[in-house]
Amino acid sequence: MEPTAHSTALPDDPKIRGDIPLEDPVAGREPLVRGGHSFHDITELVCRVNEAPVMKTPRPFMFGIALAGAFFAMFGGYIGYLYWTGPGIWGNNNPVGWAWDIVNFVFWVGIGHAGTLISAILYLFRQKWRTSINRYAEAMTIFAVLAAGSCVALHTGRIWMDYYLFPLPNQMGLWPNFRSPLEWDVFAVNTYLTVSLLFWFTGLVPDFATLRDRTKVRWRQLFYGSLAMGWRGSMRHWEVYEKAYQILAAFSAPLVLSVHTIVSFDFAVSQLPGWHTTIFPPYFVAGAIFSGFAMVQTLMLPAREWLGLKDIVTVKHIENMNKVILLTGSLVGYAYAMEFFVAAYSGNAYEGFTFINRAFGPYWWAYWIMVSCNVITPQLFWFRKFRTSVTASFILSIFVNIGMWFERFVITVTSLHRDALVSSWDYFIPQTEVFFLLGTFGLFFFLFLLFVRFFPVIAMSEVKGVMPQANPHWEGYGH
Amino acid sequence: MHLDLTDVKVVFSLDSDFMVSGPDHLTLARQFGTSRAVNTHEDTEKMKRLYAAEAALTVTGSNADHRLRMASGQGVDVLKALAKALATTQGVDLGELAPAVEGAALDANAAKFVASLAKDLAAHKGQALIIAGERQPAAVHALAFALNAALGASGGAQKVSMGDGAARVSMFDSLSQLTQALNAGQVDTLVMVDVNPVYTAPGSLKFQDALAKAKTVIHAGVWAEETGDKATWHLPLAHFLESWGDARAWNGTASVVQPLILPLFTGRSIVTLMGQLAGEAETSDRKLVEATWRAAGQPLADLKAWRRSLHDGVIKDSARATQPGELKRADVAAAVGPVKGVTPTKDALELVAVHGHAKDGRLTNVSWIMELPESMSKLCWDNAVLLSPALAKELSIESGVRKNAYASDVVELSVDGRTLKAPTFVLPALAPTSLVLVQGYGRQQGEVAKGIGVAVTPLLSNGLGVEQKVKLTKTGATQELCSTQDHFSVPGNPFKQLTFAKMMDEPQGARERMLGLGDRPLFRTASASQWGKDKEFAQKGNVPEELVVLGTPKQQPAKPKQPTDAPIYEGQQWGMTIDLSSCIGCNICAIACVAENNIPAVGREQVMLGREMHWIRVDRYFTGDVDTPTAVHQPVPCMHCESAPCEPVCVVADTGHDEEGLNSMAYNRCIGTRYCANNCPFKVRRYNYLDFTHTGNVYVEPYWKERMTTLKLQRNPDVTVRYRGVMEKCTYCTQRIEEAKIEAKRAGHDRKALKDGAVTPACAQACPTQAITFGNINDLESRVSKLKVSERNYEMLQELNIRPRTSYLARVRNENGELV
């Protein structure tokens, strides 16, 4: 369907579906749900995915879950191999103590941030368009944090001693080192996981109740019933729910900034040229949101296609997210430039060398992959044509994911492989790490696909709240 | 012949590696090294000056103040030219020798070197010495001997002891005779004890073919080795540390050798075996040795003397008498006159087979030795044809750092139909048309040794280890070499003049080289005269204190300068100095540390991945031009920084300071996040990526399980054996500190005030030149405190304000002003 001239096309024209870019603004605010759906339509649209009988799960979906499951199982095997043999199965060496293990950790933690930004900060700023994508993004956050947690838990040499990381009272009277950024990480990531999980779950409760009420299958009734925790939709429930949701949003909002700041401290607190940089906290947070939004796009664009959610997740949403990608991508690009400036301005030979080595040393390819994917390609989003194109958005989101993985690789590995003493310089070559990365993807996608299959991927109750019909004064256009 | 450098001021090393090779190398190294440890500028008068002319870049050559690149074959020319210069310009009377040293042509550079050297030697008559190396023919040694006599070294720096007076046949001649006898069928039964001629015999002898002609071949050895493999019988010998025996040192001092342990396996000692072959009824090696030395009239006949010698390790006053020694000049002239130097060209190259850590192959089967990088090339678990950058360019041989390894073209060398294939390695400072190959590799037998590197012996035709007219052809194959340090790491930027665009045009290796070269004042060096002009030379490269310590000096108390200020510490505080001036780069500290601290050898594959475990390494740097660079050796152990960057980042508070200033590790607590190693600016922390010690509680390979009995015995019981996933590093030999405290307590002394010298870490103990000094820096009278206030004292990476307890004493060179 071609977009009609805007003089005739009203934004809530049921013929104008979610995949058609509209002139903005057309007449008043663009509706967040298109296609003239009623409240019931929304429930149907979202629930039908979850309510399909297990045996009638679409084949491509089954294939996807089996594939992710296979990678997840491989990850289990890989962990066994790691436990059996030791971290020597990676290519890490003496100058390069951290490589893919920490790269993967930062990559996954960073991805999580978009979820929290969308669900908490955009909520507090009353950005109503967030409701169409927040559930998805929050689930992504949780699974990404789990993947990140597994990376960081497995990167130690004696993984069976990881409980030393926690301040558990013990007969030795020993505490972890509260001065170590890694300990701050332990707290940051655990807090993040806990708060995100609570926030996600709280938002899910009304929707679980909807599923409970609709299903006729006993196990589903029990399953959704227990998850719904007795939700009846009473006014009192809603009041408590809204308050709790707001409080949790307030809890989560600072985490968007703090968690990746603390992750950046892992690097910034050290003395290593290339890591010891005060620019890291904002730079990491921008990078995290950048990568997270890209990952939301990567996951959401196919899902809205396959699950038939185009009217709920419209081009408007995609465009908004692309704007955030453009902004954060440019911030990250600015940070890259500023790192070079500071290195040159500091007059510190070691610092200067580190950055020249990044761009022109043996890892030049990683650096230029990073710059092309993170700085150059997102600039296409200055053009509305690209911002509103689903295909372009998807391709660019993949680029950003790759670029952001390489950013962490560049920061971690290129700084370590050539530091102060020339004699210690070495080169890092990955050995079996690719299975580690694929394993975390297996974990992530396996959980994510289960989520898509059994949990409502759109926050139904919230979306209904932002539809024109929810406005008590709504009487259709023309008044 | 005995050399004694005590009173020598000028040494000329002609193709000699006297500091690490030869029976008296430790003495010579100490005499040389300690003379270079000068603590005030006035002391530089006492420094010995070393000139070297050599083909390979030896440890000795790397320590030379002036070094001439010369093919081994040109040695005779250089020495003749030197003799001539001494006679004609310096008025040294050579008498009948004079005509024999005519006619040696040298290029301008060499001529200048020789002229200055002659002047310097003549100016230090009686304090000058020429040392001819093991690769020079007898005639050159004779000429060197005669010149030393002419320079007044006889009886002082150069002495001889006559021994039993028997005429000595060279080992090569003796082996040739044996080969001929074998080929002639004159040998029925051949017994070989603790030798491996099938591997070590020069290829031209075809010893292995000759050996097949003997009816019965009996080989006794600690390992079966190549010879044992070809023998009819192999007899397992006990190791010398399991055997009684006796030995004579270089100067004739006798020693009764005691075993440290009963034979672990069923080997027999050499003494027992020889006794049995000689028909002795007695089979106990102890009794045989005792019977020899305690027989009537022997020095140890008295029981007390015997016990005394066992305690002391040597038999008192048993050194041979020495005398000045004399060679008839006419004989020397007759010997050296006809010898003509050979100048190799790129079509007829010279191959020099040098001795590395593995010696002639006897130590190749020891993983500690294989993992110890060679001093100059830093190759380990591999040997390669070393060649100069110019020659590599001319022959278009590609050899350089590719990613984590050194990728090199494999070449084929051939002489008289004998060939060998070997990888190449470009090393600065080599003679332009000489190839250098380290001996002892390419073994066919030995659990560790088998298959490592290439054997050079098949190419050789003489006992000197020098072959002329070697042809080199590229095979087209490439091979990866294992090296612990990137080659060509040159701090200080000799390529500064290059523009950026030009830099990008350079091939990868060259580009990286340039990128790596910031101005990094990691090691500091000056000539004696520069020191005179600039007393602060060792502090050049330091960042001003006010930039290092937060706040301005007015707001913050300046960093106390121990120990001239009032003590800021309590109790004993350990510290170390490493004297780069006396360090010769021999690597002994590294191997001593391995032995003391149960450091595992990780093997070639793991070293290629960059996971060698050495707690102290000797970094080698070159500065200047690639053809005539200055080399510096810098041993790097843990610096035990007072404000150690590794400590705050450790998540489990595993690494921290003890009250005596040691940065310690609690292995039990370490979970192995590797953050400490990342944050260590000196990169001295070592991580057990795998179960390198084979002590695993998860899984130990059956191969290692079988070897655990002996592996356990090899370990130092005072030092924890580290398991996989744990970080480790230099502890300043904390176990020795504790031992000294226990000793002090037992003796009723204060264990918190140990005497200076009560604790010596393994590296310092083994150092032949005493370059490493360890002690209490809170004791103003300790040796280390006195060195720390030396003008030469500096801290590496001072700008980080981490206050390393290990500091360096800048290297001082004793250059001849004429040659600078």
C-alpha cells in the first residue's frame, strides 16, 4: 500500500499500517498503534503467539529454538572443557591477560543497557512510544546480563573458587577487596540483574493475568496463574502496580548510567595506557546504549515481521530508535576522536604510542572495523530514508553489533598487547574463543526464544494505555 | 693456559666468548663484570675496557665497548694487523715475529679499530690482554700468546701450568684417528662412556658409518642418546649428582665429588663402571674414590683432611703451579706466517657454529635449558641460521615478527655436498657475510630434545666450528620460530626522521618497528666521559617529581630519598638493585630462579602463545644502527613496588604487601582474574594458563602421572607448587628470607634485624658478576642502601609513582674516545 498524500491520510486511518512512514507531524501526534485496532485486537495479536499449542509451534520457530539450544548445550560442553583444562584453551597470554572473555562480558553488559534505558528512563520521561518495545528490550537486558555474568564468572582461573568474589562471612575472616573495580562489578552486575528482573516481572504481571484468563489448558492456567500472583485487575491492584512500577523505574534509571560506568572502571582505574582514561564512563555508557539499541533492532525487526506486530511496533518506533543510535554512535565517535586528542595533548609517549598502535599497529584491522561500523555507517541515519527503512535498519544494527564487539576488543586487547616495556610485547591470537562467544549467543537466544514463545512480547496493558481509545476524551478525529 | 683479568685494563676478545664459554668463564666474567660496577665517577678509572672482534654476536661481544664485525676467517688478519700496528706504530718489539705478520689487508673501518686498539693496548702494557676464541685456529692462539707476552702479560694476566706434561692431541684429531681405525677394521669392541659422538662428530668424519664397522659397541650414558641408539649395548649411567667421583678445575684444583642423592634408577656411576672395566673387585664408587685419595701419600690420606675436603668441596692447595710460559717467536712465526685469512662473500659464506645454552647438545634434553631464551636472539626451543639484516636483504630472505611468532624463510646450506635445512633469523650486529648457528639442536633422541631445531654438526668438517664457502639457497618454505622477545625492540627512536607517509610505505615489519619506538627511558646508559659531564645522566627520562606526586611539592612532602633522609620505614625493608653495568646478560639468574622457585617449563607451543613462566627475564635491547648497535641486557624481576598497581585491583585481596615491603601472593586465595598482571607495568606477573606443574586436582595426564615421582623430587620443598589458574611472580625468594629468620632466631639473634647478606635471592646468588644486590634498605649501612644512593641509581617507569623496590644502576660504558 503506497502512502497517500498527507492531506487525505489521517494518521489513524486503519488503512495506514505500521510499516508505512508518515510525514511527521501530520495532524497532531502520530498514534503509537496503527491499523485501527481495538483493545481486543491488541490482546489477540500478542497472545496468539503464546497461546498456540506447543505441538503447533511453527517449524521455523522450532528450528530456531533447536539451533539456539544446540549452541547452548555446546556452551555447557565448553564450560566442562574449560573446567577440565583451564583458561589456557584461550589465546590469552602474558601481556594479554584479558581478551575475548572480558570482551564478551562488556559486550553483553553493554547490550543490556538499552533495555533499562527504554523501560526506565523513557518511562520516567513519559516517552509513550517505549511501551511497544520495552518488554522485548527488558527481556533482552536480562538474558544479556546472564550471558555477561557467565563470561565474567568463567574468565577466572579457578572457576570453582568464584564464591570468593562475594562478601560471604567465612572462617578465614577474609573479605573481597572492596577497592577493586572487579568487586564493584560484582555488585553492579548483580544489582543490575536483580532490579531488571524485578522490573521486568512487575510489568509482566497484568499480562500474565490476561494469559491466565484466556487459556483453557490446565498447565497453562497453573503456569500463568502462579506467575500472575493473583492479579485481578482491581483499581487497588493497578494503583499499587503503578506505584511499584514507578519506584522500580526510579531504581533502574541510575543503573543505566552506573553499571557501565563501573564496567568502564575495570579499565579506567588501571594504570595501563589506553585504559587509564577519565573519558571512559560517559564513553562506555554511550557505547552501551548504542549497542543495546542496535541489538533491540536486530531482535525486534524480524520479530515484528514474523509475529505480525507491525502495527504495534511501527516505523515510527524504528525511526525513534535509529535516532538514538545516531546520537549515541556520534557520541562514541566523538569519544574515539577525543581519546586521540587527549593522548596527543598529554605529551605522554606511552599514551601516544598506544593510540597510534591501535590505529596503525598489528591490530589496525580491528580498529578500522570498529570505526567503520560504529562511526561511519550510523551516519546514514541522518537520512530519513534509511531511518525508516526496515531493511537498512536491520543491516545497520548488525554492523553496530559487530562494531561494538570490536570496540571492546580494541580497548582490551590492543592496550594490553603493547604496553610500557617493549620486551613484553606480544600478539594475541584466539584459540577456541569463538565457541565461547557462540555459546553465550546460544544461551541468550535460547532463553530469548523461550521468552518469545511463552511470554507476551508486548506489554499489552501498557500499549492499550497509549492507544487513542484510552484517552477518555477520545471521540475519533474531527472534533 | 690461565687467564687472569684482575689487573688488566684493556681486553681484546678475538672471536671469543670468554664470559660464558670455556672452563674459566665464570672467573673471567666476574673479574670483568665487577670492574664495571663503579659507584662514583672517579671509580671509572678502574673499569676494564673491552674490545671485541667477532662474527657472531656473543654475550661477550654484546658487552664490548668497541666491537668490530669480522668474519671468523678474518681473525688471523685482524690479529696480524694488530701485531703489525703494535710493532710499527707503538714500538712493541716483536722480534722474529715481525715478518710473519705482514700482508694482512683490512678495510678502513677495521684498520681504524685496530690502530686505536693497538694504541690502547700498548698504552696499558702489563695491563693488556688478548683473548683468542675457541673458533680460531691454533696459529692464531699462538700469535695471541706471543703478543700477550710482548705486552707484558706473561706471569700476570697470562700464565700456564704444565700439568702432566703429556702432549695433547686435539679432540677432533683424536676422533679422526678413531674413525680411521674403525674404517680400517682395527676396532673390535668400542666402549664409549658419557659421550655422544654419533651426534657431536663433525659430519665430514661420517662417524656413524664407521661405527657400524665395529663388532661390539658399548655406550654408557645417562641418556641413551644417538650413540646409544646405534650401539650394541647401552649401559645406563648414574647422573653425576648421584655418583661419587673426582674432578679437577681449570687451574688444577682437585675436588672430590659427592652425590646429592642415591641413584634414583639403577644407573652405575662412571667410577664404578670404569673400575669394573679395569677389573676392580670393589664396586662401590665411594670406596673407589676414597681409596684413590686416601691412599698413602695422597693429600687426603688423613681422615680429617678427607672430611675437610668433603666439607669445603675442594682439596686445599691442589691447584697446579703456574709459570709465565713461553713460545719461541720463530715457531710462532713459522706457524702463523702461512695462515691466510678468509674473507667470505655472499656467494661463499661463512658458517659459524657457536655454543648456546645447550652447549654441544648435552643439555638439549633439559626442558629448563630449552626454555631459556638465548641471550642475544631470544630464541628458545629453536635454533636458526642467524644472519645480518644487510645479508638478509641482499639474499631477499624474509624473516620477521608475524603476529605472535617469528616467521622465517627456510634455507638450505651446503658445503662440499653436505647440506642442512634451517630457518633463518635476522639479528643485528652480525658480520655481514657470516651465518651463525647455535649448536646442540636437531637431536634424534631424547624425550625433550628430539625434533627441536637443526643440528649443525653434519655440515662441519673440523673441530673449530667454522666452515667457509657455504652456499645458501632459499627453499621457499617458511617456518615459525619461538622467541620470547620481539626482535629489534629498540627504545629510543632511530627512525624519527621518517615521515608518516614514508612510514606507511614500509613493509609491515619495518612499520611496526617504527611504531614501537617512542622515547622510552627504560634503560639508561652513558659513557664514562658523559657521566663526568652529566652527573644526573641516570635521571634523564624521569618525570619531574611535582608531576608525579599529586599536588605541588609544597603541599605534599617530597618523596623521601632513602636512605639519605631519616628512615621512613620500620623494621627491615627489602630492596634490590640491579647493576646494568656489570650485568653481562648470561641468563644465569633466570635459570637459578627456575630451579629455586619450582618454575615449570611450559614447552614450545605455550611459549609461542606467550605463556613462559620465568619470574626473572633478561630483556635485551639494541640502540643505534642495525649494523653496529649497542646492546643492553636488563634483568627484570618483580619490582615489589611500594605502591603496587597490582594490589588494589585484585578482587579477592590476594596480592598485598607484607610488613617488610614484599609484594606477596597468597596462591590459595588467588582465583585468577589476571587483573593484576594487566595492571603490572613491568609485566612480570606470570599466569598458570594450564596445569603446567601437573599437580592438577582435576586431571593429570598419564604421561605426567608416570613422571610424578621424579618431578616431585626435583621441586624445592620450601616453595609452593602452583596450580592452574593461579598468578605467580618473583617473591624476592621469600622462602630464603624466612629461612634466614629461622636461622637467626635459632642462633638467638633478632629475626627482625638480619645481618646484611644473610638473605641472598637465587638470582643474586647465581649471578657471576654480582650485578644483583639484595638487602634491607632501611639499614643505611647495607650494601643495597649504599647502591641506592649512587648517582647511577634510577627507577624504571618512575613517572608512575609506584616506587619500585627494585631499582637499576645505569650502565656505564668505558669507551675509547678515539673510536666514538
